[in-house]
Amino acid sequence: MSIIIGDSCIGCQSCIPNCPVEALEMNDEDKLTVNGERCVDCGKCVSICPVSALSTPAGKKNNKVDSHEEIKNNSNKKYALKSKPELCDNTAGVWVFAEQLEGELVSVTLELIGEAKKLASKLNVSVCTILFGDKVEDIIPILFEYGADKVYIIDNPAFHFYRAETYNKAFCYLIDKYKPEILLIGATTTGRDLAGAVATAMKTGLTADCTRLDIDLDKRILLASRPAFGGNIMATIVCKDRRPQMATVRPRVMQMPEPESNRTGLIVKENFNIDKDSLRTKVLEIIKEKSENARLEDAKIIVCGGRGVQNEEGFILLEKLAKLLGGVVAGSRGAVDKGLIDYKRQIGQTGQTVSPKLYFAIGISGAIQHIIGMQGAETIVAINTDKECPMMKLATYSIAGDLFEILPKMIEGFKQVLPNISKTNTDNLHIAVKGVDKID
């Protein structure tokens, strides 16, 4: 008897070097074959297969996770799935890095969990989150409510602050132990740093700044799409031969799922000790940015100026409008290049991605590179002298004219329509915009 090769084999060849008797090889048609005379049914290739295509004559595949397993944490809380999902044997599943900063969960994590649920549903596997930190167990219920089936947690003082050195070692340890198919990480400053380190250490591929994710069901391959050639085309990138398949996704690109109260799942607590004295880097001090625009990606109202704003006087008007509405000021690449605004407040393909409820595009023509960064906005108000520019056609409300004439009138109009502007919310502003968009 010998190892059985299923139809789901993708020809990744990861099993070949792990066979101790050299019984596996690729034939002339690039299909995996097994030499029955050499095979000793040791099962090493079965455990390494990323898609559970191999099985022993007894029918055993990769170790299956018991979906009714219960694990208690130190506070005696117990989490278990409400119902047993019909998962395939390859339940290492789709992983999401749960990024947190001093105990506060970064919102892109929840967006990625929502996307991971879609991918996992197609693959018939579970959604797992990876949580590193120091005293961060309070985050676990939030991860379950937004769709995680399982949480792998390493809670250790060594992980209080992010360091690529510690996080990378811990991540590689978990990947080697549980062998996930897909790993999603937010394209934040931390996420980009970590993803590159992990992909390099695991010798696998990484697609950065994705805007769309899907699955090739025939081959169980992640289809990671992102803008390329200056945003003129969408490139779909695949990683056929290595696992895990990795992708980073910008904040505010994917839709955040609705939480399900009291939803529960499984907790796997891992002990991963690091000798602090052996670390090459130390966190001496954390200096937080105090600017009110530090969290541009979380803003509900954004007043964004482009090259057409022309000068500092124009941005002073933008600041007045933003302050009146309780919003923040941002800029396009053109405004940054002219030195009118700091690059940290740039929106677009080479800047930040935002999805506010209300977005003012002032003096912005609407190049695809900028649209990529703000297309998630619910309501767009555009002001431009060019009636035919892409942004004017994309906008919910378009006002053609000179911004130096329009903005002062708009500011006065908002003051009249919203006398209690400091107490208003963004939903009321939809009505206010309708009241001031027809300016003489």
C-alpha cells in the first residue's frame, strides 16, 4: 500500500523534500506521483500538504481540529463554538493578524476578519486570528463577535510593544506548528513591517496593498488583486508553490462585518518564551503624535484639497470648513508635491485609504491614484472649475466654480443650516449639504 494522492493536489511539491524514502516525484505532466515500492506509509508528506490532498490507505489526512474542543484561560472563561461547522480536514484555515496597540485593537483587523470569513466559507475552513501582546485577553471576545472561529494567543510581557524581532519569531513558530493556508495582515506601519519579515523567513510570497481577495476553488489558491502601473490596471497575483499565501490589505478597503453578540469560539494559548537579554532591539520610549489629524483613516468627515487649491490661503479656507464640521484636512498627491500639506495627510494610492461618511474633494481632478484612496466615502462633495473632470462625475454633489468664491459662501451656509454644528452628527450633514450645494 502507498500514499493516496487526491484530485485537490496543486503540484506545489512541498511534500517531495519531506519524504524520507524519496517516494514522491513529479511526472512529465507536472503531476505528483508516488513510487509504491518505496513508500512506507510514514505519513510525513500527509502532515506537510497545505491542501490536504494526500492521505494514508487508512484514510487519515492532516490532523483535524475538533470543533468542540474547549480551552480554559487563566480567568476560567470558557469559549466553545455554538454549533459544529462542517469543515474539511484542512482546518488550519485562513489566518488574520490581530494587530493591537497597548491593548486597543486596530480596526483593520475586524475588516480583515470579515474578508477572511468569505474566503474561509469558499474553502470550507475556519477563520483564525493571531493575537500577540501583554495582558490582551480582553480583546478575544471582540474577535469572536466579528467572526473569528479560533484565537491563537501569545500573552507575554516581551510582546507589550511591537518589535519585528519578537513578532516574527512567534509568527514563524505558529506557522510551522499549524500550517495555515492563507495569512492576512493589515497594511499599517506595523503590518507592512511584519508581513515582509514573516514572508522572508517562511520563504513564501506576499502580495502588498490588496484591494480585492478571492479564491480559485479548483486549485485552492488565493487570488490577490491590487492596482498596478499607476492604477491603470488591476493585477491578480497568485502564490502557487508556497504556503502560507500572504497578503496585506489597506485599512478601509474591506467592509467591516456586523458583530454578533455573545458569539464564541476556541482559544489556543501558546507558550512562547523569549529571552529579553538576547534581543537586539529595545523599546526605550513611545512618543505619540498629538496632531488632531493623526488618525486620518478613522475620520468621519474629511476636507481634502488638491493641486487646484493653489496656495496656503486656499488651505486656510479648508481648515475653517473642517473645523466648523468637526472634520480633518487632507491633501492629494498634487497638493503634497506643491508643499501645501504634509505627506502624512495624503490620500491616494501612495498615501492613506479612507472611507468617511462625508468627503470634500476641493480642487482635485480625480486621477485614479487618488480615487483608489477615497472611493469608500459615502457622500462626496466636489468643487472644481472643470465640470468634466472625473471627480465631478464621481461626486454625489458637484459644484463648478472658483473655490475662493464658493468656500466662504459654503462656510456661511453651514453656519446657518447647522446653528448647533458642534452637536451635529454626520447623518445630519447630508441634509445640510443639500441646503448649500446650490450656491449662486
